Amino acid sequence: MACAGATSRREAAMTDDRLRRIAERAQEIEKQAVAPGTTGPPQVPPPIDVTPPGLPRIGLLLGGGAAKGAYELGAIEALAAQGLSIEAIAGSSIGALNGVVLACAPDLPTGAQRLGDLWTKVSSRLSAAVVGQPGRPDDSGEVDEAFAVGVANLPVRAVRLLLDNGYLEQLVEQVVDVDTLRVGPPMWVTGLPVGPPPWFPLERAVQHAVNWLAARLGKAELLHLNHLPRAEVCAAVLASAALPFLFSSRRVGERYYADGGLGQDKVPVRAFAAQGCELVIAVHLDALDVLRERDRAGIKLLEVRPSRPLSPKGLVGAANGLLDFSPQRMAQLRALGHADMTTALTSYAQQAGLVWLRRESQRAALEAVSELREPPTPPR
């Protein structure tokens, strides 16, 4: 009988506690409702943080590859669709531009949406090609440009970028929000240290060639953006994304930097060494990219690689892969990135079931908490 009485008291206490919580939420909703005499919908209370403590801290690593960066857009959209959040970001070249859009957004879904809008504008503005016949379909059924068409298109695309190189500056100026960046996830970009750009075109071409050769032996530097002045944040992103022979180096602080993808840090995993990220998701734009063991030591990596080449075959195809911003190509790479990221996450979920079980528990908890937020239906 004593045990039964104790059980009844515990159940009563639990019921009282739940009623108290519901009453507190009701009061909060009432306080945040629109005051009498005003118009507009009532304000919704902020979401309750029910993230399980076991959920891993995730870092996002974005490689370089110019127009192939549309693949990263699709991968990021797949991450956002899974409800994951990012605790730290590092990017090289086009990955720097993609990454800073995310770092300047309040959350990953908003960042993914802004990035999609940006790529849509870029592909519409920078698309350039001559009329030609497509090549033969590859093993996956995709059709790339025929070789002769690629040869004709390459100079057209390069000239298009040269004539509109100020557009990249405009984009970076539009996306950088230093107030959000200050309180957002840590963000790094890579930049290759170089000398100041010469005045004469021939000298600039020689310097680009020297920089490219030096990069085969050297390593790009990591530039931490979060606490730089706004002008230097923009300069660092522009420097990292400055394709050789097309864009000039940029000054950040007292030094000049060029394309971060030129150095041996195409995918700068070493940025996460001191961040405590339990999982770093690395998005490669080249299936053959290799991360050096000394840079990845102590970091748990989930590497997402393209399941098919992102550029047509051959040297001309590789160059066109960097410069082809056409809407058709962007859509192909975007869809492939989404599919490859989804496959990688599914595989990881099977190997680390506890993490994903916690995510299912999180969704269940959010649904349960939402019941406390919903005001009761008025009686008829």
C-alpha cells in the first residue's frame, strides 16, 4: 500500500509539473500576442532548444574549382534539408565565396537559399558560349560539349569573365554582412601570398605564371575572417577566388594574396585542428583530391567526392569546366552535389546510427514541444 501511495504521489507531481509548464507557455504566448487595437498576427515564441547534447559539432570544408562550385551548392542544400547546423566553415577559391555566404546567414537553410539565388544570378550573367553540337553521352548518360565546340567556347568564356571581372566584387560586397559574421561560425579562407600586382599586362602575366609555379611547392595561408574589417573580409574572399590570369591579387592587411586553390590547400582541412569539431564534412570538386595525413590528423572526416567528373575530358575540357557558368551546367552540377551528399550522409548514418537516432529523437521532441506552443482551439 505504501508503494502504491508513493506511486500515486509521483504521478500527481508529474501531472502538476506538466500543467505548470503548459500554463507558463500559455502566459508567454499571451504576452507576445498583438496588443488590443493593433493589427497583425500574434508573434510566435522563439523555438525551444531541444538539441540532444550528443549531436556532433560539424565543420564544413569547401574546395576550389571556379564554376564547378555549383556542385557545392547542391551539397549544401542537401545538408540543410537534413536539418543539420554548421559550427565552423573553411573554403578555398570558389569555396571561399560559397562559405562566406553561409557564414553571413543566420542559419543554414537561409544560407542555402541565398547561395542558390546567387548562383542563379551568376549563371545568368556570366554564361557565354558559341553555338555547337554536344558530344556523346558518357557512362552516366550525361552529355558534355564536343571537343571542337569546347575549343571554340574556351576563349569566349575567358573573355566574358575578363570583361566583367568587376561583377565578382559586386557579389562579394552584397553578400558580406560583418555584423552576422562577427557572431557566426568561425570562417577561414585560403590565400596564396604573392607580391603586389604589376602595372603592365605583360608583367602581370609573368607574375601569374610565377605564382602558379610557386604554388606547386608552397602552401596557402589561412585567413580568419570573423574579426577582420569589412573591406579586408571582402578582399580576402576576392583574393581566394582570384583565378590566375583572369583576376588580380588582393591586399589583406600588409600582404597580397592570390587564388587559394593554387596552393597545396585546395581543401584546407587544417583550419579545423583547434575547433573541436567532432565531424568535418569535406566537399571535393575533384575526385582525385587528397588530404595530407599530417593536416587531417585527429580530425574525423566525411569526404564527399563527385560520383562523375565535373569537367569534360582533356585539357580543354578541364579549362571549360572552370569557366562554364551556363544555367544548364549549373543545374547538372547542383543536382549531382545534392545526390552525392545525400548518399554520403545515408552511408554515414548507417555507420553511426546513434547520431541519427538522436536526430530522430530531436524531431520527436520538437513535435512534442510544438504541442505546448499551439493555443487551444476555441470551443464552438
